[in-house]
Amino acid sequence: MRIFAVVALASAALLAAPAPAHAEETWRVASLNWTWSDSFLNDVEAAGPHDLWAGGGQGKKVITIPGDLLRPPITIVNVPAKPILQHWNGTAWTNFSPPEMPGEGQITNIEAVGPDDVWAAGFLGGNSLNHYLSHWDGTSWTRVTPPPDVLPNNSMVAAGGVLWTAGNAGVWSMRGGQWTEHRGHGGWPYPTATGVYALNNLQVSFYDGTSWTGIPEPPGDAGKLATSDGGLWASARTSTDLHRWNGTAWESVPLPDGYSAGATRSLADAGGPLLTVSAAGERRQFRWTGTGWTLFTGHAAAYPHTVTATSGGAFYALNPPSRHTGTAWEALPLQGAYGKVTAIPGSPHAVFWGGGPYGGLAITTNAP
């Protein structure tokens, strides 16, 4: 979790980033092909180390006359963005025009079921409700018209060879060219290692690959649900209560020793629940082992946000760009205004993406 005159496309060249933090590791910068001003990336999806798709918009322009106490602001110019859809093969970027997206629109979400099964969602013109969906079969993009109830714009997620997305009356899945509606199981889909959760506020259903099971609301004043490969978790609004769904019932989970009274906490997914707690001016991060908490990061002045776990066992985060060494976070030698980090499947590598160190849009990756 953003983001034509003739210009030489030197942007496809790989540029060496500052010295790597680890021996024999090189962070490489790859600037996207030239885009209009006011460009941005909304998503970057990795189907493999040398198989990345980037989507966003360019040329969006809004000019507003400020308001005052007597009148609201007045928009005098509102030009919607033009789409960005580019592919990185490890050496160069290639531009693609989303089929049947004439002129204005955006690509907001890209999901790779596999290298030859990639989906790009977005919207046409400047209307985010005018949904758009297209499919890459390994050779070309083709626009797809999903069932009218499907809402793919920002809710698509791929897992286990299946594309999942939200709908008005339930989540939908796409497998082998066939759409299936799971009516009555609404909200947004969240795949995990054991199945798919459909979350709609505190209403939850779980799909194990064969059938759906409703899950009762968590006890107490639960204010937030979180899913991960460690299951389904609920944290309270006004207390330190933490609960975990064990498959048949909600069970209370104590906070780590010394952080039970007066602690504030946040729960994230890092290939399993990642708990950040603070009390008496101290902050720690813990990961759930399945039976208890283990220290992930010791005391530090600040922690990075948006933790991303790779299948190779490495962890990356933003603000600043960081990697977990096994005991603590280390800042990475990256320059640029990166807004997100994406894991590369089947590896310990990652891609940071957003505003590059040389201006314009770029990715930086440690994939060899």
C-alpha cells in the first residue's frame, strides 16, 4: 500500500544505488519509461524476480480557487489521469495500453495468479465507480467484463491459483476462466495459508476450499479484526484485550509479560501476527509462534511501518526503507520517495516503489 513530447528513454537502464548493506548484495534502481507530469503508481505486482507489473496514472491535473468564510473552494480545472501499465523483465520496461481504456482512466490494482495469469483492475475516465478489468495471458492483454456484481477496483487478491474479489452480495472467485459467486459471504476477501476469510466489519466467514463457515463476533468491544497465516485476530477498542479464533471459538490471548497493564498495541501481518506494544515509554515487537509471543525487535526510538514478509524469510518495511536482520531493523541504503514495498514470490527479495531517486517513477530491488 499512489501511484507525452519525445524524450530519450534512458529510464530503462539499471542505475547502481548506494553501497549495499549486505555483502554481495546490490540494490538496483529501474526508472519507469517516461510519463507525463503529475504521474503516480497505485500498485506494483511481482510475478517473479524479473517479472514485475506497474500500474497507475499520469497527467492528472486539478486546479482549485481557494474558498473563504463566504464560499467553498471552486474547481476550475479537473483533468482525469491517463493510465500507466508497464512491465519490467529485469532489463527494461515495456509500455502497454490497457485494452478498451481510451484516453482517461487509471490502473489501481494488479494481481498475479501466475506469470501467464495476471489481472489489472482500475476505472475509466475520472469515475472510480466505472470499473475496469483486463487479463494478461502471457502474450497480450484482453479486457474482461466480469459479472455486474463484481467490484474488482481495489479488492482483488490472488492466492493458491485463484483470484478473489469483493461483490455487492458476497465475494467472488475466478479460477480457470470461471467466475463463482459466494453469496451471503460479503466484505473483502483475505486469503491465508489455511483458507479465505471474508470480512465485513465484525461479520466474518471462512472458506476452507470446500465450504463456508460463519464465525461469531469476537467478545468484548472488539474494534479491529486482522488476518494472517496465524489465523484471525481481534483487538479491543478501549482495553488491552486480544482474542484469537482457534477454529471453533474465540480464545483470550495474553499480551507479552510486562505489557499487560496500560499497554497500547497494534497488530499487523508479517507472515504471521506481528504485535507492537508500548508501556512506560518502552516499545517492543513480538511475533506469534502458535503458542506464545517471541521477541521480534527490542527497544528502539521508532519502528518502520507497513511490514512485508517474503517467502524467503526476510522482512522489509517503510519509513525509512528497512530490513529486519533477525534481531532488529536496519535502515537500507536507498534514496527516493518510496510509498510501498512488495515481496518477490519464492525469494527473500523485495521491490520498493514510488518516486525514484533521480526524479520520476521507479522501483528499487535487490533481486539478482
